[in-house]
Amino acid sequence: MKIIKVAFFLFSLAILASSCKKEAAPGSVDNIPGLGGDSWVSGQIDKYILDTLTVPYNISVKYKWDQFEINNFLDKTLVPPKEEQIIPVMRAIKKVWINTYVAEGGDLFFKRISPKFMILVGSPIYIRGAIVEGFAEGGRKVVLSNINNFRIKGMPGYSVADNGVVLRMFHVIHHEYAHILDQSIKVPIDFSASSASSYTSDWLNISDRDALYDGFITPYAQSSKEEDWAEMVSLMLVNGKPWFDDLVNSINYTGTTANGTTAEKAKARLRQKEAVVINYFKQAWNINFYSLQLRTKAEINALLF
């Protein structure tokens, strides 16, 4: 099953519907979320979010259930996140994403360039036989799904088999943040120049191997230059440089692909994209990408191994 890391930029209106355990008088707003009927006492989770995310970085996190926050999936059956999952998830994301960028780019950089609103969904989101692990809207809002299946070392029931869910979540947040960086300062056209003729909307029908043999890090990277960029940045950070080097060196075939790509050309495309990533981070944000990569991988290893 493919995993989708999708950045949606939506301009849509949700048709609100409400239900309640007892009838409300006509015109009453007491039971409509956001208009007086959804109050609760602030607890440990809210204090953690306030102290570690909202006050220092102006990031709010919504974990109380409101499916209209993900209005592009109103036709899906989704469940809320379990409250005991919230702090472990956000603490891990802070270590792997926020802390690493702050260490390399500085506090002011991250405060200025970051999404300000995060929505948590307990279940995975399925679409066309694939899983949407998360998405962003307009660079300001990020939705993370599959929260209830997140387990790291030290959490009840953790096993190595859980690492896939965790790594995909880290992949999603770094993928969406790569989009936000691109929206703030555009990635040079050199990044996608050699791959321009091979992008396709039919990426769901492309295998991992076929994408790699055409010089793409994943099939989803082959969907557009923007997704190519976000996939490169996120997977290089989450999996580390040795993994990327092994991936490139594994390209070894004779002849050409259906798109006319030789093995040497596929390797050259990935190395050229890697070079643009390194230069972009340095020139646009004064960030040493290799150092950021080492920090990110070290934090992930500490959480999982």
C-alpha cells in the first residue's frame, strides 16, 4: 500500500451540521462547536502545548475532535486521537523537527518560518487504496493522521514493527515543512531541470523501483517538481546520508527505462538534486544541511533504538 504525503491548498467551504443528545431550542447556539458549547477545563496536555509550542513558537495544536477541520475528507470515517498519545507525539515531533531546525537555523528563523496550527487525527486516512499520513493547507496549517498508532521506545506495547508509522510521521512533517520553505524562498529551477520531462500525474501506478530508475526518490516525487523537492528534503533528513548514498549506488541496470533514462543519468539526477538541496539551505537560510541531517537522524535513533 502506498503512503501519500499530500500538500493540499484548499479553498473550500464546509457545510456545518450538528447533533446533540437533547433537543435545543430553535436558533440556539449552545451546542455548536466554537459558539459556546465546546468548553473544557485546561489540563496537562493543554499546559504542555502552551508551554512548549504556543508560547515559544506561536504554534497551536488542536486535538479535541472536529472533523470539519479536515473538510477535504468529510466523506471518510475517522476517529479522534487518544489523549494519552498527544504529549508523546508532540514531544517527539519537537525533538525531530523543531529542535533540529532551531539548532541549525536559530530561534528567530523558526518562529518566522513555521506552520502555526496543527490538527491531530487518531486514525489513518485512506484514499484510493493508499494512506494519507498528513497534509498541509496554505503553509499555515498541518494535519497529522494515524496518531493512535504512534509508539516509540518506552511507550506501552512498543515494538520495532511500530517504527514504520513513526518514521512516516516524521517524513510527513519534514515534507510539509520543505513546502513551506519553498513557498517562502523559491527553490532554484535547476532542481527540477533534468527531471522535467518525466513528471507525471499517474504516479500511483509507478513502482518504487521504476521511479528510482528514472531518478526520483519515490513515486510521489515523480508527481511534480514541488513534491520532488519535498520528498528529497524529507527523506534525506529522516533516513540520513548513508541511506541516500546506498539508494543512489543501488541503481544498476542496463539499457534505458520507458522514459529513456539510463542508470548513469538516474544517478546523476539524484546527485544533482542533492547538490541543489545543500546549496539552497545554505544560500537561502544559512543552514548547513548535512549538519541538520545528522541532528535529525540522531534524534530519530534516540527515540527508536
